[in-house]
Amino acid sequence: MAKANRTHPSGLTREQRAAATLLRRHGFAPPVPVHDLTRRFATLEFELIPGGCDGLILGLANAPVEKPTIIVSAGAPKRRQRFTIAHELGHLLLPWHAGAEVVTCNTPAAWSIQSGWEPEANRFAAELLLPTAWVREAIARNHAIPDLLLEVEPAGASAQATCIALARQLPSGFVWAVLDDDQCVDASGTSPNSSARPLREGEEPDFERLDRFATASYVEMLAGRAVLWWDYTNSAQLSSEVGQESSATVLERLLERHLDDEGDRRTARQRIAGIAGSAKSMADDPRDQAEIDARLRRALTKPRDFIPQSMMDDPELKTWISVRSRELAAQ
């Protein structure tokens, strides 16, 4: 078993630091033997739990006196069980969670909550199974998403937890989704400060829209689930590849080609200008054409009712993005 790092990475929350400290004290690194680790602190049982509950912990209020009991859904997939066990261990070991007699948990739902015990226990579990330092090292060694997924899969975390852990450490510009058995979105998210939005749960992915401006896209299997990743981080077309027409000229040609009504053209012109300005304002370096270009492309993956589908499909729209990003970077 590899030794865990002796120092905490920067930017960890208090619950993540608690998980990192636990790993360091026991000398664990992925794959963490979460069952054996949990049995040092609690009785671990597996039962069929009704009502969509992933796990529960009994006797948390008496933890200093006697071992609590952690019950995990016996019908859940093994990797989801591992995450649930780590989640319940978080409730047990985070001192400010003490006091409740019974805690019931739905771990996937907890990702959508910003504060409280449940998201804290999820962050503890993710750090325990996928330590931040370990994830950063994996990202540094792998520049393609498929290779990165292959390296982190042995950690034994669920597909959703793995995608969340990776996305948090990747640069802006990545979108991911985990599909359910009906090939609809079960969970989705983005890397920090990305202009693109997560996919809506329960819907089929709009591959045509998402692939249109992506530098690369991937469909992979992770923890027995189909996962999708889109990479919008690199410029697909820089100014050296386009002519010297102004972006206003290119945009006007596009609008006249695809919108008959002058009022609709005016609305689209104004809103597109706002999207372009936002791309520059959100850029870490407002003079970096490649970053502005990438942010513009990501922003245009969002459905826009003022841009007709025919204009989205027009190859000259990519030309406009490249020309406009060049202009914005020079301003």
C-alpha cells in the first residue's frame, strides 16, 4: 500500500482536511480499504433498505461511549457501497456531526446541496477515496481524459464521485455527464469557472450541440457506467487561419443569411455582443485570444432561442468566434 502525502494540499475544506489526516495517520492511499478502516470505528452491516436510502448510522449520539452501527444498502452496486461507507464514516468522525441518534443518507442527492451535514459527508468521502493530491498527480501524468479515467478507476469510487473529483482539479472548460441505463443524464457537472452549463438530469444528451465547438469529446466506461466528457479548453481556430474581415461584418452576413426579420437580427446582434463581452470579462487573462476563443465556444453550447439552428450549423459561425476573440484580446 502506497503511503499518503504528509501535507495537505491547498484549498481543502475542513471535512476534506479531516479525511486527509485520517489517510495520513493510517498510511493509506488509493485504493483505500474503506471497509476495514470503518470497522475500526463502527459496526458495519449490509441490509436491504427501503425508500431509496443508501445508508444510515445508528447511535451517533453515543459514539464516544459505544460503537455506532453503520448500515449500507445491500442492493447497491459495490462502488456506490464504498462511497456510502466513506460517507457514513464522515458523519462519525467529523466532530461537529455528533448528536443525532439516527442519520439516513442519500449520497447522490447530497451533491446538489451546498451546505449542511450531507454535502460535508460527501466531500469527506470523496477525499478519502480520491485524495486531492493523488488526483492532481494523476492529472499531471495524463493529458487525455480516457487515460486519466483509466488511472483513477482503481480507486474504487463511483462514476459520479470520480467525475466530480476530477472536474474540481481540471482547468475551466470541461463538461461531464454520467448516463443511466436508459442513456439519459443521471448526473452532470463542469470544471470550475466554465462558461458551459451542466446537462439536465433525465434528458438525453444533445450531442450535436455539445460536440459542435468542442476540441475533443469522449464516451468511456467508468465503474460500470457510461460517462461523457467534453473538452473546450483549447482554441479550435485561431486568427492566423481566418481573413481580415471584422467580426461585425462576418456576424452581419450570418444574421442576414439566417434571420429574415430585422427585429430578430437586432436582438440576436445585441445578445451575441453580450456573450462575447462576458467571455472576455471571465477570462483569467483578457488578452489571451485562445482563452477567449474557448470561452466563446463553450458559451455557445448553451441553447440560445435567439440563434436559429441553421446559424449554429453554419461553418462561418466558427470564423466569427475566431475573429471576435482576436479583436477582444487586442482591446
